[in-house]
Amino acid sequence: MADRSRGTAPGDGSAAHAPEPHGTGAHDTVRLALVIGALGVVFGDIGTSPIYTLQTVFNPSDPHPVPVTVQNVYGVVSLVFWSVVVIVLVTYVLLAMRADNDGEGGIMALITLVRRWGSQRSRRAAAVLAALGIFGASLFFGDSMITPAISVLSAVEGLKVVQPSLESAVVPITAVIIVLLFLVQRRGTAAVGRVFGPVMIVWFVVIGACGVAGIADHPAILRALSPIYALGFLFGHFGTAFFALAAVVLAVTGAEALYADMGHFGRRSINRAWLFCVFPACVLSYFGQGALILADPHNISSPFFLLAPDWGRLPMVVLATAATVIASQAVITGAYSVTSQAAQLGYLPRLRIAHTSESTIGQIYVPWINWLLMVSVLTLVFAFRSSAALAFAFGMAVTGTITITTLLFFYVARAKWGTPRWLVALGAAVLLLVDLLFVAANLTKLVHGAWLPLLIGITAFTVMTTWQRGRELVTAQRAQLEGPLPEFVDDLRSGKVPTLRVPGTAVFLNRGKQTAPLAMRANVEHNHVRHDQVVILALETEPVPRIPDDQRVVVDELGYSDDGIIHVTARFGYMETPDVPGTLAMLDPARTEGALQLDQTSYFLSKIDLRRGDSPTMAPWRKRLFVATSYITADAAEYFGLPRDRTVIMGSHIDV
């Protein structure tokens, strides 16, 4: 495997895990398939932003409303356009997506890069930035709760334009769609994924065409392409423009998805889909809506749906609903992915994960997260009851994640690639100034709902950091209980601990090679038996997405080649779910002191019950939180793919 981490230039990440096709035609087919797939998965969120962005900016019930004047319309449309250019095109497409971790992107990938490269420069700075990155990932959980609620609500609200008497049905219909969406998650997106791309292609073509029709009626709106209008509005009417930024940021929601899904589709495919389809369609829609508002200020009530002709509004509602369901699907699966990566990196307990596709990497289903999200999304729908009300909360999560991503990227650019300090400082100053302006504007909506994603983010951050700290304490205490492995093996060989050898193979899962497994020690000391073949298996998660099979396992005879005891280290990437039987099947019998009897192997697990102790290791409330979080840990036998009828669990307890 090529080690991109040692390169001096950013990686491409294009189709990093796809097989190499033969011939130009095959290349073109694969590229087209990746582009269509990216359209269906990556751009659902940002592609549906035109439904509610301008409507929210000019919302008369906003605590800081933007007056509908000609200059303000030009200024807002220009500000939306240039915000998309600066944040999505520059920050993500041109910069952040070049910082890949073996082809994978997203804020979790940036965290691993910071931990890897930052520790070579300043461990303290790397630790602080990694913690900041975890907070950014925590904000994403708020995003994954708010996106389905605001997206589906905004689409169904189109019914009010078609028939005002249907207003009372908007919330119930939204709730039904959301329940159905979460109920089908366990089936995965493999079956329906094939239709996602074509649906989104239709979506972008339609909204682009509607935008062209609006622009044709008022072509002067194209003047807003000039940054002069955005800057004039921002600095000439700063009091109004500053508060408007809290709604303008809705145009860049979903920007993180471009980066997070890079490993699935490749940087080039995402870039092409963005530049040649998504960006033009969204821009045309925004400018068309601006032209419509200039023609009649009353159109601010729902400029997106009013842009469609009368006969096309009901079909547009149906298409918008389909597009927002796809947008919701993308962010939900993103939450599954972030949860899985966080668990692999030690920030969350292991949760039950189901892989829903045999052919597509990364399509997983996490039941616990699924039901938590469903309850949270339904609560938001019934509490806020409109997309306009939810918009106040939405921007806070988005701006927070974007700002942290920008900061981490420039740190990686300096630490990994050696980018000149002056260039890093200049680029970071410009982009962070823009990001912080959006953050400050959203803070003004704190009492109107912006507190919600902050609360969700702080809660998730507290849980993740508490679990990480508690896990370190438990690991240290467990090491003391287990004792050194070399001494234990020496005692077994010398007969210091009398044992009876029984036929068969036993596999003991352990945390490393330094200590003896608790289950094995208990079996020897209390039952006075050991198997003819003993495999002590340590599973390690590396800060890379995946490990090639030829680098998966390392075998150690532990000093003796004839005692039947070996140690195996199995390495996995943070995007992989460990499969113990499958890993053991890869072992060469010549290196395991005889062939393993895998069809009759017994597996031994050490189950640790956590109790709150009196030692001053953590605050009492954090101890309670750590112990409570441990209850959602997935069954180890199921998580590691062990056969239940041949798995023995031996318990112990540790005081935290």
C-alpha cells in the first residue's frame, strides 16, 4: 500500500478503493458511475438548500428581518453566491479535499492527520486541535438531527403554495415521511442507491431550468454575480447584512458531505459533479428566485416553489420531497459513519453495526444511533413546526463545523506539507475571517434556537471525551490485573502453575502483547487447564481507513516455538469492522505451530463490569456518565463476528 502520509504533496483520493478498469471506455464508464453516485449521495443536503435559503433571509418573522428592497435583493443574492464560492469551492473543493487520509476525508480524517503529524511538532497543540476536531464531529450529530427535519419540512411546506388549506397537514405528513425513512434504514441504501443519482439529476435540471425562466424575466439580476454587490451590502448596510448572514449560511449546508464522502467516490468525481451540475443549478435557482422577488416582493413567502409554473408546483413538491429524503438519507448514513469511526478511535464504546451492502464499502446501519436520531428528528419537527423556525438552529452547527475544518486544514498544511508559514497565515486569516463572521451572526440567534446544536454538540463532546478518559483509566487498571504476558507464558512452560492440557484450539481476545488475557489467567488459575493450541489475539485500530490483507496480521511465538502458545496482532483501519474468524483463517499454519482447528475453536472473552469508585480520577458526574455510557456497548461476540455457541465470557470488575 502506498503510504500517502509521507508524501510532500496532497493526495488525490480519487476512486481510492475501486478496482482498476481496462480500456478507455471502462474508465469513462466508471467515472460516470462515480459522478452519478456522488450526485445521489453527496449533494442531497447542499442541493436542496435553495428550497429555504432566500425564503429564510427575507422571512418577515425573523427577529432581525431584511427589508425587501432592490439593493438588498441584489446584495443578498450576491452574498449567497460568493459565500458558496468562498466556503464550498475554495475551502472544501480546492483546499480541504486535498487533505486525505489514505483517500478518506471528513473531519475525523483531519483529526487523525493532526494526531499523526502534529505530534511531531507540538504534542500539546496537536491534542488541543484534536479535541477541537472532536467538538466539530460532535456538532455534526446536531446537523444530522436538524437536516432531516428542516429538509423534509421545507419540501412538504410547498403544499401551502399549491393549496393553502393544506397548511395543517404539513407537520403530520412530515412526521410520517420521517418515520418511514428511519424504518427502512435497516435495509440499507444499496437497493435504492441506484435511483438516488438519477433522481438528483432530474432535481438539478429542473431547479436550474426554473432559475433560467426567472432570470429571463428579469436578467438584470445577473449583476449580482459581481462581488461589488455582496461587499456593498455587507459593509454599506452592515447592521442588516450581519444578521442576514445567519440565514445566508444555509446555502452552504452540506459542504462537509463533499469532504466526508471523498473516500467513496473520489475527489475528481465529486469535483466534477459539483462544478458541472450542482453549482450551476443551485446558482441559477438562487438568481431566479432573486429575480422573482424583484418582480413582486410578496413572493418572499415561498420564492422557490413560486418560481415553478402553476401546473408544475405539485410535481415540484413531490420532487422536492424525494430530494430532501435523499438529503436526509445522506446525513443519516454520515452519522452512522462518524459514530463507527469514533468508536474505532476510542471516543465511543463499540456499538452494534450491520453492514447493509456486500459490494459497497461504508454502507452500514447502527441501530442505536438510528432510533436516537428518529426520536430527535420527530421532536424537532413537533417542537419547531416550520422550516423557518428550524433555520435559526441549523446555521450554528454548520458554521461551527466549517470553522473547525478550516483551522485543522491549515494546521495540517503546515505540519504535513511544510507550506510556508506566511502563506498559511494569509489563507487562514482570510477564510477564518469569513467563517467567524458567520459564527458571530449565528450567535445572535442563540435565544431563537441556535442554542440547540450547541447543546447537542457539547453533550456529544462531553460523552466522547469522558469515554476516552475513562477508557484510558480502565485500560491502565486492567493491565495491573492481567500482569505481564512473558512472565505468565514462562510460568506455564516451567510448570510453576500446574495445568492440564486439553485438546483443541482456544482464542483469547486481548488488548495488546504486554499483558496476559484476564480470561486465560482465570482459566489457568481457577480451572487449572489450558488448550493444546492457544492464540492470544490483539485487535489494533490504526489511524488509517483500511489495512491491506497482506499487512493485516503479525504472529509472535512469544519466545517458544513448541508450547502451542502464540500471539497474533490483527490490524484494522478505523473504517473497518473486525472479523475475528475471517482474520484467523488468513494465518499460515507454518507460523501458528500447527494448523488451527477453526471449525472447533473456542473463543474466550473477558467481560469487565465497571463500578464507580472513590479514587479522584474523574469528577463524580463524569464517572456516572462513563458507567452509564458503557451500558450501550454492543455484545462483543456479535461485534467481533464470533460464533455464540463456541464463545465463553468470563467476568471481572474494575472501579473507576
